[in-house]
Amino acid sequence: MNQNDYVCNKLKVFTQDMAQTASIVSRIVASSISATVRAGKIIRDVMSYGDLNIVEKGKNDLQTEADRCAQRCIIASLSSQFPNITIIGEEGSTNCDVPPDWMVTELDQEILKLKLPAHLENIDPKDVCVWIDPLDGTSEYTQGLVEHVTVLVGVAVGQRAVGGVIHQPYYKNIDSGILGRTIWGISGVGFGGFSPTIPVGGKRIITTTRSHSDSNVQAAINALHPDEILRVGGAGYKVILLLEGKAHAYVFASKGSKRWDTCAPEAILSAVGGTLTDFYGEFYSYNAKTSFANVKGVLATAPGENHQWYLNQIPDKVKEKLKQ
């Protein structure tokens, strides 16, 4: 055995040892980073081939070949490594018989090195639920507004979202020109892939839905007297605007959002000091038996913002309408 082979073998053994000793939360997040990168390439490939094969699931609710293939890639990759966890994807039941190059087994080594708090160590896999939105911003994707597109994987333990991965398939790295960026966060532990920025003071910028607005959504926004409104697609992209200091709050006083839209963004936002709740200030439950719809709306605030202030400004009639 030559020196290079010896070093490679030692590194492989070291990596395997880290994977075996790391918390299941760390391992799922580490695996999800690799899986979302592969899913992002699938999304770009489908667009390049030009046949999106669009299916209309409901009003303003589209599904493309990219949604279906990206979900198959992620679920096949995670379920092969973590057979005892619950995985819920937006596109329903998935055929995990995938091409070999869609099966991702690599784990991000940075995540495996993290020291997790005691309550996230020694987790029973049966208490873990992973929420997947394989292509958040499908409507924008079909219209060519690809900068809005994200891939979301959220990790919940019990009822709370604790880990999240957001991949942007079309994010262009200025220095290298390479497409794709992956950001992650584990609540109370750390984050990576981006540099969080506190929004500028002196004005209030609100981000909200681009294609699913109604009178209640607008009433909630008006109550906050924003200086600027950013209407964009996808919950993932909206929360990225908060993380990067481009908006102060994400306001969506509607029942249209689902758990797979918010699990990953909530965990990452929490990791950097932001907050995501419903319009009553309550956190959504993300256990395997919860309902899918975020029926009391979504209100998220950037790091440094007073979340309670935003809750206090929302009229009672807006909140009550979410209960109807």
C-alpha cells in the first residue's frame, strides 16, 4: 500500500467513525445537504431538457417533473440511511427506485463535527420527522423565475423544528460562477452557507406571496405600514431575504402554506435569532401525526426584529378570519 492509499483509508475510517458517533440529527442534516445539492442538479437538468411535464394539483398549485424527480432523489437517499424515521414529502408517496446516481450517501463533514446540546443527543429515530419540499416555488420555476426556487428539508424532533437545509439551485456564486448554494441551520447549535445580516433600520420592508395573495394577506401587510413590499415566490426564498437582511418580516395571513414549506426555514431562522410562528404567536407542530396545513398563517421576523411587536399590530379581524 502506498502512502496516498494509506492516508485515504485512514481518512475513510475516521469519517465512518464520526458518522457512527454523531447524533442522528447531525447525520440527517449532513446527509440532507448532499441530497439537496443532487436534487438541485436534477431541477436544473429538467429545465434544460425543456419538458416540465406540468400537472395541476389544484388552483394555483402546480407540480412538474422536477418536483417529482427531486423528491424521489431526496427520499430515496434519506430513507436508505435512516429507515426508522418518518419522511413526509409535498408530492405524496414516492417510488424510491431511482437511478444509481440519484442515491446520495455522502455526509457533510462540517455538520458531523458539531457538538449538539443534550436534548438533541441520543434521539430515538421514531421521534424524528423530516419534511421535504423538493421544489419550493414551482409556479415561479415554470415561469422562468428560477432565482425564487429552493429545495427544503426540515428536521423535527417531537413537535419542534430543530434542523433545516435550504438549497438554491440557481444561486450563482460570483467568484466561481458555479450554480447552487446550500444553507443550513440547527437551532441552538449553529448555521452555515451564508452570512446573516440584520436589516437596515429607518424603514420597514415586508416580503410576502407573489401569487397567492388575498384581502386578508393585504390587510395584515397594511397594518404594518411597510415602506416597501417584496412579492416573491416560495417560503424558502422569503426567509432567505430575512436571513440576508433584505426584508424585516415575512407576512402571509392565509391558510395556503404547509409544514414542508416552513419546517426548514423555521429551524434555520431560529438558529440565527429570528422567529417564525403563526399569527397568534404559536409555533407549529412538526411531529409525524400533525396536520399539513399552516391554517393560522405564517409570520416570520428577521434577527434583531421584535416579533411580538409585529404580532401586536395585526388586527383581530385578520386573525379571526384565519380561524374560519
